[in-house]
Amino acid sequence: MNVNELIKNMSDAFAATASVKSVYGDPITVGSKTVIPVAEVRYGFGAGGGGKKDESEGGSGGGGRVVSTPTGALEITPEGTRFIAFDDRPRMARALAVGVALGVMVAVFARKPAS
């Protein structure tokens, strides 16, 4: 398989998964409220090859990645529609603060002379 075929096969495989369903999940309805999950989806791929002009020697390869991160939900009610964002910043700030505190404690205890 040459590099052009490899890239075409990879892009076709990614295109098959790239749809609205990748970003917006199935609606969930309870009573008069409908909630639609929303995600950020990122795709990346690359391929390459090398060898002699007649392609009898050398190689080719490729790979890709799909990353899907929940970002929020659409809430639809008779009163209106609103986007509810999933905000991870407070949780990440707490985790960072705990990590720094643990690092300082380890550094302080590591400096104490053994008795």
C-alpha cells in the first residue's frame, strides 16, 4: 500500500466517525425537560513513508487519534433553551493546590536531619 492509499484509507475511516452524533448525544427526555449532551471532538492523523522510487523497499505508516471531551448539555424546557457548561477549572485548581501542598511537605520533611 502506498502512502496516498494509506492517507485516503485513514481519512475515510475518520470521516465515517465524524458526525453530529459525535458532538451531540442522544436526547434524554424526562417530563417536559429534554437534555442533550454536548462534547468537543477533535481529530488528528498523519502518515508518511519512505523508500526507493519503485517502492520495492522502504515502508509507510500512519496513525490517528480521536479525542472527545464532554463540555456541557443543552437543556430544553417549555420556558426556553439554555446551555449548561461543565466547568472543570475549580476542580483542577483544587487538585493543583493539593499537589503543591504535598510537594512542599515532602520537601520540608526530606530536609530534616535524621535523629
